[in-house]
Amino acid sequence: MKDKQNTILLVDDIPANIKILVSALRDNYRLIVATNGRSALTAALEKQPDLILLDVMMPGMDGYEVCKVLKSNVETSSIPVIFVTAMNEEKDETRGFLLGAVDYIVKPVNPVIVKARVQTHIALRMAQRELQRHRDELEDIVQERTHELRDSQIEITNRLVQAAEYHDHQSSRHIARMAHYCVILGRAHGMKEHELTVFFHASAMHDIGKLGISDSILHKKGTLTPDEFEEMKRHTLIGADLLYGPDDELMNMAHLIALTHHEKWDGTGFPLGLKGEEISFVGRVAALCDVFDALSSKRSYKEAWPLEEARKIIIEQKGVHFDPYVVELFEDNYSRIEDVYNQET
């Protein structure tokens, strides 16, 4: 005798039919009985049986309607249903299968056939559960490994950012502030939290290309010559090239930001002279945040501007240097940006 580990719900409004099914199955399975459609739905939801033997011809709610409701409920939709019925025309079977039934048993029932059909579908149900368990385990492993890889990737990119900071003598606070500003505007735009996390790390790499610019240009205190400025502009292409690679969300966004954060809304920026929405949205946001923090930060060649003066420049450049929509996001969320500046300075 098998352990009674599997549960079967028997649904029939005629006690004699229930008695036959119980006699055939009670030695091998845990049985639940319902005598109408409503009680069958309640039992299925509460007891979560492994299989349902469902009579078709019942008063009130017939078996077809019960099956339809079962399959429409996410909590009961996966429970296999075998119709038990005196109807054996092809159209009746077709209707049942279309509603989601897995098999038919024709009345009067033969106990041997009932046992065999039930055993087959219980075995299939157990195999499906085992397969799902393995899928869940694999999914957990994949997610854990993905998190580990992403953490390693972020650690490597953070080290690259640090290297760029040392090379350019930039403050890590500038990079942190700029990344936080990007997140504030991205959240106001409606980006999801996952996207905002990627945006934060990607925007921090916007100047990674300065690793390829000579110290004499990066650290020059005076105005750059036209040739030196042309060389400086190459940091966008160098950064984009460094960050270009496999199809990865973080690297793809970082590549776009490195390439486009010096493009201007009116098309006069560099390196590609992109205009308007030709510039990626994250690039347009990063451009504004980078300029605002550069203006309000002390550099070797200038003192920090007061925040209100930097804010005034951003607003004046609406529709010229900056996307008007992004400037509106900046104005609407300026108090949050000011809070970040005060915390990170």
C-alpha cells in the first residue's frame, strides 16, 4: 500500500457515484468529497488537492463551469481535472479539453480504469512539481550568481572611477554628487528603482575617458589652446570605447553617458554634434547634472560658484545646452539637489 501523500478531490452530486470512486481510491490516496460545484471550488482553494475527479452533470453549477472557474484562478489553475461523465460524444470531450481538463472517464466507471487514469495523472503531477522545483533551484542559483557578478562588476568600475579621479585630480564628491543628481532626475522622470541603481553607477563613469588624456592638459591651470581642447574632447570617445562591450545593462548605459554627456540640445556639443532627442535621455540628464556640479565645485582653475548662480545658468541654457524637459525636472526637484549638495560637500 502506498503512503497516502497525494490528495484527490471527488466531486459528484450522487452519493452512489461517490461511493464507487471512494472504494476504488481510498487505499492509495487521501480523499476529499464535494457534492456540488460551489463546495468543490471552496475545497479546491482551501485544500489544494493534487487531482480533481469532476462530475459534469450537476444541478446549479455544472462541471464545465466549475472547471472554467478553477482554471481562471491562479491558485487552482494548475490542479489537473479529470471529467467523470456519462456523456461520451466527441463534442463533449472537446469542450472539456478546451476548458483545461486533462482526461475523461466515462460512466459507469470501471474501478480498474479509474485507478490507472488517476495513477498516470498523479505521476505526471509529481513529475511537473519536481521539474518546477529544479527550475526554482536553478533560478535561485542563477540569480545569486548574477548578483555576485554584478557586485564584482560594480567593484571593478568603482576602481576605474577612482583611477580617473586620481588622474584628473577630481573630487570623489563631485562624482558622487553628480550621480545622486542623476538619480533624483531619473526618479522624477519615472525610472524604476533597478534602473536608478544602474544609472547611479553608470553616471559615475562619465569621465572615465580622461584616463587617456595627458596630465599636461588635464592639470593645466590656464585656458586650453584650440589643439589642447580638441584633445580634451577626445575623453568622450575614449570613455565610450573603454565601456563598450557585451550586451550588459550597466555597461551599455555607461557607454551612452560617456559618449553623450557633452552633447547639447541645440546640436553644438561634442563629439558627434547630436541634437535634441538624438541624444540619449540618460546622456541629457548627465549633461545637466555634470555642468551644474562643475559650476558649483572648486577646481584648480576656478572657485566654486554659489548654487543660485549655477542654477541660473542651467535655467538660462534651457533649450540651448539642455533639454527643456530635463531643466523642468531640475527646477521641480531643486530642493532635493540642494540637499545632496549640502550633504556631500
